[in-house]
Amino acid sequence: MNSKERLATRGVRGLSPYLPGKPISELEREYGVRAAIKLASNENPLGPSTQATQAAGAALNELARYPDGNGFALKQALAEQLNVASEQITLGNGSNDVLDLIARAFAGGKREVIYSEYAFAVYSLVTQAVGAKATVTPAREWGHNLDAMGDAVGERTRLVFIANPNNPTGTWLDAVSLERFIGSLPTHMLVVVDEAYAEYIDLPDYPNCIPWVDRYPNLIVTRSFSKAYGLAGLRVGYSISHPDVAELLNRVRQPFNVNSVALAAAHAALFDREHLQRSVEVNRHGMRQLTAAFDRMGLAYIPSAGNFISVDVGGSAAAVNEDLLRNGVIVRPVAAYGMPRHLRVSVGLERENRRFLTVLQKALTRAAHG
């Protein structure tokens, strides 16, 4: 431990920085490849809607001004579309920012936080950063085991994080099971349901948890504009909660945490339903393209409700990933999640998926022949 590290809190000293997916420019620089494709970060391959980019461009004229710190227009639009009160909405610099706000407001000290094995890495990061105790419950078929999570709840539990669907496994919880779990929790704690991929999902048993907030005041639902709305580069997310919870989150929220360009683009994106529907259709088609190919190749995969899928490459995913990188394809190794045989692949455009599958087949053949 160096002298400066001793100055940090115990939680921060034990942290490892979050490693995002490798940018295309970095891959091309390191490996000397051209025309690389990136299927690593669960981004929308269509990008943002024209309405969103036009609104972002218009907002550039006001860059000398601070943004609306309350995000009035965006919150009003969200409130109308989601049938909630604007006082229930907390805006964040991406939903990751909101998850951090929740941990800072309600965890820390001797308090405990529960999340699942294979769950989104940010839950661990924010828990450790605030000095709370993490309780990691064993997964069931790669997804959340609600029975194990319920058994782990104690007097010091303050937060339970649930990703629905979960990243990186793509697993999801049905409405009956999830609501039963939420209803069973004691009132001294909060449950956070992370619905970053909700817009992609059209399953009869998948719950939209936002209407449940009225029945369960200890429920917080988080969502993002980074996925289906294609605004990952601008970082906009939000939560829906009881107004009293939202008021507490706003006490720790940084002023102007969502910039003016992001606010304008997100507001416009909400009204471009045609682009959102097209994004969902491209994802549905691409998911079928990938899973059909995995079936032909004899590769096991985890059924996913998101815009990504984790596939078991039958051996060391690190070696296969290196081969993919050398051939200009970026996917996401998930060994850090305890999944050393899997690669998480974002659904891309048809041609991007086709190129990935071609390169993957060749990589697997080379791996098989040593």
C-alpha cells in the first residue's frame, strides 16, 4: 500500500476501477486493424433518433449556461408517459449515477447490502465505496435466487439490488415472483429494481415495476436512456420512487449532474416512438440471428431478455476473445463476474452480427486445433 492509498477510506482502498468495453479507436491503434466492430457495451446499434440528435444540436447554442438543475422538462415528460408525479423522479448522469446516489443515501457504516452472484458490477462498487457490508447470494440458473436473497435479509440490511433483466446474464424475473418478494420485505430497507433494458422486453410475464411504487413505498425503480434510446454517450438515467425517497436522493445529488445537451436529447427521444420500436425490432431480429447460429455451432448460451447474450465458448473465453480482437471484433469477456467460459455479446446490426459469427467460428476452429 502506497502512502496516498493509506489516506483513502477502507472501502475505496479495496476497490478495483470499473473496466469499460474497449473503444474501437483503442483496438485499431493497438492491433493495427481497420473497420473494427464493437459488440461489447450493450449499445443501440442504430444510435439515437434524428429527433434526439437535432435537439442535442440545438442545445449547443446554450453551452455557456448551466443546465436546468431540476431537469424540469424531462421530468415532466417522464411523469406524463409513466403516469407518476415529477416529485417521484430523480435524474442521474446515467442510471449508474442514480445507483451511486442510492448507496450514498441509504447504505454505509454497519449497514448491509444484498445483491446476487453474477449481478451487475456497479452494485458491488457502490456498496464497497460507501463502506457497507456486501452479502452476495448464490444464483439460480444464472439468475437471481429470490429465496436466497430473502433469507439473507437481516436487521442491518438497508438495500437489495435486483437487475431485471440482469447484466451480464440476461436472466429475468417474472411479475408474480418479484412482487411476492418485494411484498415480503420489511419496511426498514429498500429494494432497487434496475430496469435498464425494460424497453426491449415484450414478454407476458415480465413486470413493469413502476406502477408498483404506489403500493410499495420502499421500492425504487431505475431506468436508462443509454440502451434502447441510444444515448449512452450523453449519460442520462433516472429513478422512480416514493417522493420522500426521491427527496433524500436529491440531497446527495450533485447540482447540474445531467448536462443541458443530454437533457434536451433525452426529452426528444421520449417522443420518437417510431425509432424506439425500430430499435426493439432490430434487437429481436439480431437475437434470433445470434441464437440460431449458436445452436448450429453447438454452443450453449443463457437465454436473454436484454440486447445482449452470454455464450459459453467451450473453454477459455480469454483466448477466444484475444482472437476476436486481432480480427477486429470487440465483445465482452465476463471472467470478472465468475464466468470464465462466457463472452457477452451485444446485439448489433445484421451485418455486424454476421461478421462476429464468422470470426467466432474461425476462432473456435483455431482453438480446437491448438
